[in-house]
Amino acid sequence: MATENQTIEELAGKEYKYGFITDIESDTAPRGLNEDIIRFISAKKEEPEWLLEWRLKAFRHWLTMEEPDWHNVHYPAIDYQNIIYYSAPKKKTELKSLDEVDPELLRTYEKLGISLAEQERLAGVAVDAVFDSVSVATTFKGKLNELGIIFCSFSEAVRDHPELVKKWLGSVVPAGDNFFAALNSAVFTDGSFCYIPKGVRCPMELSTYFRINAADTGQFERTLIVAEEGSYVSYLEGCTAPIRDTNQLHAAVVELVALDDAQIKYSTVQNWYPGDKDGKGGIYNFVTKRGKCAGVNSRISWTQVETGSSITWKYPSVLLQGDNSVGEFYSVALTNNRQQADTGTKMIHIGRNTRSTIVSKGISAGFGNNSYRGLVSIQKGAERSRNFSQCDSLLLGDKCGAHTFPYIKVKNTSSKVEHEATTSKIGEDQIFYCTQRGLSTEDAVNMIVNGFCKEVFRELPMEFAVEAQKLLGVSLEGSVG
Amino acid sequence: MLEIKNLHATVDNKEILRGVNLTVRAGEIHAIMGPNGSGKSTLAQVLAGRQTYEVQEGEVLYRGKDLLEMSVEDRAREGVFLAFQYPVEIPGVTTSYFLKAALNSVRKHRGEEELDAMEFLALVKERAKLVEMEQSFLQRSVNEGFSGGEKKRNEIFQMAVLEPKLAVLDETDSGLDIDALRIVADGVNKLRRPDNAVIVVTHYQRLLNYIVPDFVHVLMNGRIVRSGGKELALELEKRGYDWMKVEATVEAGS
């Protein structure tokens, strides 16, 4: 502790050198955002000068930008000067046993089939189980090291592999790409970094779960994954356990780069706090995710299951630059109660003979509002390219909404684009059929919804798919009755 | 097994059933016949508990319990099975998964152990033979892309797996060619036991050549106007329903 304090004091001293004027007594920056705050964050993280400059550039650009309003979601104006942009990861108050945990949370864990040990870890109970997961993670790291795979927090990457970070950071999502990405670029605090060397096939699913220090990455997360020539990686983000966070605004950026013949599979299960029945207190999730198929024959697949947050705004996209590259987007987005989701993808075909597939399943229940927004752009040089899109919406009840905004731009004559869309309501006859066979109404609805999502779930790694199915059930609770 | 007393039911405020009385004992097969719109399917749906129909009057006792008080799923778990006239499609859900969930919820209700995947597979393989079903259909989505005949066979197959006490077959013969009709009827006959009962709702006498009923009832204008043995069905086949309509009107007027 003493040395830690010392370091902080030293850093605080340094900050004055950079012209930081606010009096720093704690590990938390004052509310608001200005260049000094950014210098403070950068200094706290002991970042190299170039990264600070990169942040400042992003910030200056952000100041000239306006918050987008083209989306189909509604929320009260966000006061960006009333947010704390840096707060050192706090030590969680440790609980002695599960008895001290909110019973509501335990009930959800149980429904999701989370083991007791895992429940304790998630709820922050101090037990040996935590050490178990540490040792698992250590073995795991050793194996990855042997293969030359780098998998660490973003801060560690900046410290240990600055040349890689400098080379690829912002290469897919430029610092000034959009309002929320620019904000993230200016103030991001941590995230994940992953580098797969040439020709290496990562032998296991990389999951943030194994990255012990992934906890408390905060509201402005930054992820960068680089797959060198001929490599392969499958990456899992998030978990099905409900995540409670006191920060309402989240603006993450994820960048993926796949070089020649490389493949990246990125799977997300997002279950942030959706707010209460009236929509109070949920997370605003404004995410920019983009992959670049930079090399020939490369492939990037996004699979997402979005059930949380009160607002979801994300469009995981693929730039198909290399010839013969492939982009895929498989999505399930569920909105219940007052949740709103505006999500979809962009497939930008640049290289020749590029292919993309979009399968989007939107489920609306309660007063939920679900929009699919997608762009398929086939540029002039992207000869003989193909896209297939399928957007299906399922409505439960008559107070919810489903919307589809597909944009298609084709600038050559040798390419082919297909778009299919359906909207259906869960039929009273379907539910009656299931209940007549002995299923409860709740089980019937879960079964019908899971059947609807099947094409997406089969893209998920096995154990993730099972969890995702259970999660849908929990998220739909109270939507029928 | 089943006792229906003075059952009245409406749909959209229109009275369809106007005082149905019917008693079914264990081991019996009853056929309910009648012209279009006489209320045959309504009776089947009311027994299964469909909410579109509103029961205005009367009572239904099923194995000593008030059936009308029970939820749809509880009726099913207690052994009431409806073979649908128009089986419903459930995209993305395999027949195998659907039926396993159904069977286990019934078994759980009965206080029996739930079957694991291996036990379930052994059971369905055996039962699929009853209706000459290819096993591959177990991996297909429930009724999706099934032909009319396959859908009806799937209904009887489900009945074979769930082993209901009271099965109501709602126009199971409609849309079947003669071979499929024979297969479906054979399946029903093989499932017949002293402790279960079947109600066959049908337009035509044809099915009754294969599933021989103990009793035949004629439903008209929401009432059973005549009951008899299997020979009644043959008479209807010959004479149609019109002659009975006259009798029914006379009866109602008196």
C-alpha cells in the first residue's frame, strides 16, 4: 500500500509538470472533460507521449462533433461535463459468504445455471474459488506464451508492446470516426489486447473471463485484436451473468484486423443492467465495433447476443478490403420492458470477390423497441461480390416495436445482393400447441424464441450458446402472462 | 373418465355449443360426427382449454376433477391430448427437443423421473415405428415443411409418446390419402388400452372403417341429436345429415 501511494504521489507530481492544474488528492479525476483531464488519465497510466497526443487529437476532434440523432432511440441529453472520466479501480468490498449477496441476483445466477464457485467469484465473495480461477488463468497464459500469442490488458500492451499498439491503434476505427468513438479515443482507460502471430491457430477460445484484471475496465473500454497472416482466433466477450455498473454511459471501441488468410471470430453476450420495469437506471451502451479484412482470403465473423442495457447502439461492421475476404454478422437483440436497441452492421465491400452474410434476429417484448439498421455497400472495384441479408423480427405483445432500416449501395454490375425480411408475432396458436403438450406458457415462449434465434446461436461456441439460451429465458421473464 | 353436462360455449359472443351432454368411460372409443359448423371442433378445443372459446354454462368432469378449472398445460399433464386438425409449425425447434420437453413436463407432473437423452431416444425410436415415421424427421423443426399427411402422423406419434388417458382426434383423417389414413388409424388402434379412451371427431365415416367406435354421436347446431353404435355412422354415410336436421328441428321445437 505504501509504495502504491508513493507511486501515485509521484505521478501526481508529474502531472503538474504537464500543466495539470486541478488539485489531485485522490485517485479520481474531477467531473468534466478538458485537455487537462486527458493529460491526467494518460499520466496515471504512464503512457508514452505519442499516445497522449493521439488522445488529445481525438478530443479536439470530438469538440467539433455533434452527438448523432439519426438513430431510433430516445434518451435524456447526456451532460458530458458531469461525468467522471477517470477513477482508479476500486477494491471491491469483499463479502464473507453468499448469504450477504442480493437474493435477487442469486436467483438469476441460479436460473442461468452458474455454479456456486462461479457465483461467489461474480458476486465478489472472498473464497478459495478465486484462487482456483487464478491458477487456471496462469496455466492458460503459459500455453499462450509458448505460441507467441499476446493476450493482456490494453494498459499492459501499451507498456510491453508499444510498437504493436502504435501500429494498429485507430487503423480500423480512426480516432475521429464518430462522436462516441472519438470520445472513447480521448478518454479510454483500459480494455483488451490480443495479437496472434503468423500462422498460429489459437488453441482455445480467448475470453475476458480468463483475464483476471479485466474486472472494472470501466465505461470506456478499448479492444484491439490483430491476427497476422494465416492465423486464427476465437474471442469471447462478456458473460451471461448480469452485470451491474454504476456508470450509466458506456462507449467502447473494438478494432479487429485480419491479414492474409487470417480468421477472427468475435462473439459477444451483452447483459448489462437494462434498468427497471420503467426503464430507470439502465446502461446506455454506445459501441463502435469494426473489423478490417485487410488481407486476401481473410474472414471476420461477429456474433452477438444483446439482451442487456437500456439503450444499445452498435453496428459491428466489416471492411472487406482483401480480395476474396468474408464478413459475417449474426445477431440476436432482445428488448423487453422499456429497453431500446438500434443495432445492425455495415458490410463495406472494397476487394474483389468479397462475400458477406447478415443474419439479424430482433425480439421485442413489453414496451421494448428494436431496430435493425444495416448498410451493404459494394464499391466499384468490388467485382463479383455477394451479400445475403436476412432480418427477422419477432413481437411479443402489442406494446412493443420492431423496425428495419436496410441501406444497400451497389456500384458495379457483377455483384449480387439479396435481402430478406420478416416480421412475425408469437402466435397464440403456437403457444396453445405447446401448452396442450404439457409445457408451461413461459417454457413455450422460451422455446419458440430460441427456435427463432437458432441460426445465430449455432454460430456461438457451444457452452456460450447454452448460456445464451438460458439468458433469453431470464430476460423474457414477465413478458407473457 | 369424462362426463360433459349441459356444456354451452361461445366464440366472439356467438353460441356454438348449446348444451352438450356426453359420457365417455375408460376403454371406449367415441366418434363425434356432424356437418360443417355443427360445433365438433369447438367441442375438441373447449376440452383442451383453448381460451378463444368461452364456456357459459355446464360442467366437465374428467377423472373426477373439474376440467374447466384446469389450465391448458395441467389438462395435458393430467392426460388430455388433442390431435390438432391443423398442427402448428414451430420453426427452429426440433421435433425431438419439443417432444422431450413435453414428455418430461408430463412425467414431472406425475412424479416420475425425467428421461435423459438416451432413454428418450430409445422410446421415440420404438414409438416412431407405430406410425411408420422415418427417424430423420425427429431432427426437423416441428411440423415445418411437413406434408399434410406427415403433420397428422406426427400428431399420432406424439400421442404414442405422451400416452394420454383421453385423446381427442380432431379431424385427423382430413387431407390424408388412403395409405396415410390406414397408418394413422393403425397407430391409434395399437395405442388402445382398457384404461384410456379416444374421442374421434370426423366428417366422414371413412376413418371409422379403420378405427371402430363403440359409440357414434351426431352433433348438430351445438347439441348431440342422436347417439348409437357404429351402424349409425353407416346410416349417415348413406343418408347424409339432412334427414336428421328435420328431426332435430322438430325435437328442438317440441
